[in-house]
Amino acid sequence: MDNLWLLLCCLLQLTRNAAAAIGVGVGIVQFENPSGGVELREGMSSPLALPSALILTPSTPSITHFVNDSFIIFCKTVQKDIDTKWRDPRGQTRENTKGRVHIEKKTGLLALVFEHISLDDKGNWTCEMDSAAAREATKSFELLVNQKISFDKTEQVQSVREGRDAMVNCFVKGQPAPEVSWMHNGEYINTVNSTKHKRLSDGLFIRNVSQSDAGEYTCRAMRITPTFSDSDQITILLRIQHKPHWFYNETLPMQYAYVGGAVNLSCDAMGEPPPSFTWLHNGKGIVGFNHRIFMADYGATLQLQIRNASQFGDYKCKVANPLGMLERVIKLRMGAKPIGPTRFQLKRLYPDAFELDLRTPRMTNVSDEMQIFGYRVAYMSENDFKYSAGNWSHAKQRDFSFHRGHRFIIPHLEGNTTYLMRAASRNLAGLSDWSNVKIFATATAASWKWQLGSCHMLIIGLALIWH
């Protein structure tokens, strides 16, 4: 029995030596000694932990970047003289040393360089050792790629025909995909329970558009993730295509002028696309040098210098775009030239204003509609007059009509400043000749206070006399 016990001890020692050779620890296994009840407890334990053969720097298991970011990661071997290589998410080995994504070799290091990250780069990238016998011969990291919000080729001015269904295009890009909302002229659009609006992947659908749907649409993209949040927006002008229509209805169907005077004939109409404007005189095109046409997107003004009676007659304005046409006729008749002001003087002085005294006698041998109904006053400061070399086209103007009262006040002037002024009478046929130029100066603050004080004393004196 003792020989058996000795044999068991020898076997145990051999087991220990073998375990140490292969890197396995030895524990205790229980045996019973038949003679003395002695117990030996030895047995094999789990493998011993060894350091990893590869180290990534940075060492995080996942890394997040945006498109076009640059990034570099290093793969280091613990043992020397062992080659490594990088594999992309498709399992292909990266061996190029130049390009958008390439490798760079250094002693003990293999760098993976991203000069400009793209969406195609997302996934698991693996560094592995050429030695298959090495323990933990691979190390991987996951590259997460986000794309900043952009609006691709979204046009900021879009058009749709009135009465049709419309799509306001907004091509939003981003990874992860953002949530999109819409606003119209600053008001939020509820697209959830609406029969008018519907949010689609590439824009906003609008059913049966009308003029009220025109304006600015804001396409707003927003996203919130566990690692970041951002938002962006683009404003789109939506124009509703429609045939022309008049938008200024105060144009008189009959206007007057006199030989030697001037007149402006206006034609204002809305349309989308913006319409063209054409003027005709008695059914023919207007020729000669006695006219000018001032064009705008939604209007055309015909300015005539009346040199002779042949210029009176019917003037037709034709407005057209691809969706329709309008016409309006203005009858230009000969009127009476107004008489100029016979009185033009200063009535009351203020620190920043003049009240003027303007008079014109009633015209004889003309109809009531040709009588004077107001004045036009042109004025400029002495400095402005000198700066413009006496050119009155740079002067400010103010029109007065009798139906607004008979007080003729020029406000918002500079204090203690000299002004040059001239006046003309107005009737339906136009303006009279300009009056002679008058020179007035606004009051200083001190003189204005003195005038107020004098008026106050005068009122008190009159009150005492009356009492």
C-alpha cells in the first residue's frame, strides 16, 4: 500500500511539471490514504492571463466622426518583429500608403489614416497579426459615421401654377436622418391631421394651391442622439403662377394735361411670372422722343412731355404673361394750365418746421374740375443746394390738397438751418410754373423759447385787460 501511495505522489509531481510547461496552474485534488486517512488536495486550475498581443490607440471599441473629418488610429504589437495589417469592414486588406484612406508604417506601429471620412467607411475595422499562432491575433474597432445636415440642391425660389397641387421640394441629407418640420410665413404647419398639407420625404405637398399659399416656407431639420444634437433650416420662396390682375384700382380712366406740361400714366398689375407691359397711342406704338417708360416687376409708368395737341388721345396699356392678358385704356384730354401761387410767404416759424401762407386766385373761363385743388412745395437746405449745384431734382417735395385743410406745414426740418423753397399750384392738368425761390431759416431753441414767453405774457395781459 505504501508503494501505491508513493506512485501516486510521483504522478502528481509529473502533472505539476507538465502544467507549468503549458502555462496551466495546479490546484488541489482530494485523495484518501487508506492506511492513515491522509488527504492530498491538488488539481489543475484555469489558464493564466497573458497581456494582449495587439494594442489600439485610441483604444475605445467604437469611435464617432462626421463626414469629411480626419482621423488616425495606431495598431501596436507587444512582440517585436511581427507584421500587422488592417482590414476594412468588407474584409479587404488595406495596403496602399497614399489616398483618402491609407496606412503608414513605423517601427512597432501600423497607422490607419482617414484624410476625409465618408459614409462608406462606417463599420468594423480590424488590425491583425500575420502570425496565426499568436494569442489574440486581432483587434477591432467600430467606426460610426455621422453626416452633417445639408439641403443638397434645394432651390430657394420655386413656382407652381394656381389651382394645382404643389410640391415644395426640400432635399434634406444627414446621417442619422433628421426629423423635418415646416413653417409658412413664420407659422408652424401641422402636417399630421391636415387635408391641405402632407409631409413627404423630399418636401411638402400642398393640395390645390391659391394665392394665400404664396410666401416663405421654412424647411427645418433637427435630430437628437445620445451623443450629439443639431439643427439647420432653409427658407424657400414659393411663387404661385397666375394670370395678371389689376392691383391698383385708383388709376383714373380719364386724365388731363396741357401743351407744355407733363403727365404720368400708370399701369399696375400683378402676375406670376411677372407680366410684360406694352403702351399704345390710338392703337399704334408710341414713337418719338417726348416720352419715357419706367418699368417695374409689376407696373409700367408712361411719362409724356406734351409738345403739341397730337399727343392727346387714347392710351392703352396691355399686360400679358403666359397665363393671360389684360388691357386698360386711359383717355388723355386737354386741360387748363393752372395759375401759379400769387402769395407765398412764411406764416409761422418753428424750431423744426415752417407753416406757409399760400394763395392762388380762382381761375376764370375753366370748368370747376380744372380749378386749383392744392400745391406742391419743393425745398432743400442751403448746404444741399450748394452741394447739388442748384439742381432742384435733388430737392424734397411735399404735396398739399385743400380737402386736408388749409394749413401748409413743412415738418421734420433741422433747427437753426437756412432752407430754399419754391411752390407750384396743382390741378387735374398738372403743375403750374414754379414760383420764385424763397429763403427761410428755422428758429433756434433760444428764440423759440423767447417767442413762447412773449406769447404767454401777451395772453396774461389780454386776460387782465378783459377782466
